[in-house]
Amino acid sequence: GAVVSQHPSRVICKSGTSVKIECRSLDFQATTMFWYRQFPKQSLMLMATSNEGSKATYEQGVEKDKFLINHASLTLSTLTVTSAHPEDSSFYICSAAQGFQGYGYTFGSGTRLTVV
Amino acid sequence: AQTVTQSQPEMSVQEAETVTLSCTYDTSENNYYLFWYKQPPSRQMILVIRQEAYKQQNATENRFSVNFQKAAKSFSLKISDSQLGDTAMYFCAPSQGGSEKLVFGKGTKLTVNP
């Protein structure tokens, strides 16, 4: 089956620094990937749609300059949290569709970001 | 914006019994897809079952089945012969019409008791 690898699984960074999260489709090509944020005991909130070779599409209220998304190849999308603050601490998850969207999406295992 | 309502924040069921999780949504689209995902304590999102809106037949996947009522915009999940490994958060997620986006409900925390 389709596998999406997400790294790192956990990261702790200092306030003001930047951290990059990688999302890779291991056995399929993904022209579109999605980035979500999940607060404790809450649902997934879509942050942005990552499109290979073009700019990401951000959801309303998501700061484009804080959450930089790059989708440089058909198998890799990255999310960079810039100038991180403690309120950016959260669980970030990526997903990708293998071909036809009706088949569902495969999710990465998530990244727990803690900003201290 | 599309909304998804899962009216049961928490549910519990005894092992081997049957439980039904409810989901309602709103959409103006005619063709779309609906999914149930589970998120166990590991937090890995796992696809449970999917339904194509233009198909009248309810989807089934082993112990999991759905009751899809398109006119009522209802998409409930039935778990038969519940197992301890079914303990997880369950999210209903219809696709947003015309795009590949999924809209997630707030989830139902299901606990299967031995």
C-alpha cells in the first residue's frame, strides 16, 4: 500500500528559530499533498495544500510567511515553521493521495513540535 | 464553508458488540467522496472505509460498514464484533466538492471495553 513518511516525529526548538518538517511519498508520486495541524484532543485543521512545482494554497487565517511550504518534487513536500513561538507548538500531519482522490488519502505519522 | 457534525464526542462499547457512530454534513455538490478515518493513540491516521456519493450501495469493509443517506446528508459508521484494537478517535471526512480537500468532523472517541 501507499506509504507517506514524515520526519522528524518529534522536535524541540527554541523560540525564534526555524524548523523544517519533511513529508515523503515513498512508493508513489504525489502532485498534491496536504498539511494539517492538530491541537490536543481536537480535530485536524487543514493549513495548506501543497502543489508540486507551484505555490502552496493556504487556508484562511494561516500565515503564509510563518508556515513556508515547498513541494519541489513529486515525492517531497516540506513545511518550515519560521521564527517559531510557543503557540506554534502542536502536532503537524501531512497527507497525500495516490492517484484518484476517491481512493482516500495516506497520512504521515505526524510531527510533534514543541517550542520552548 | 462545509461543516461536518459528529454529535457523539465519546462512546463506549463492550468487546464483540456492535456500535454505530453518526456523522452529518452539508454540501451543495452532487458528486463527492466520504471517508471514515481512525486515529489510535499512536496518532497515525488510518483509512477505515470510503464511500462514493454517486453510489447508492453502502460500502462495507469486513467488520465496518456505512449507512449512507445522501438526501439526509448522513454517513454513519457501524462497527460489528468490536475489538479492543478498535479503540481510537474516529473522524468523518467528506471531500470538499470540486477539490481534493477533506473536511474533518470533530471526532468521536470510541473505547472498546473487555
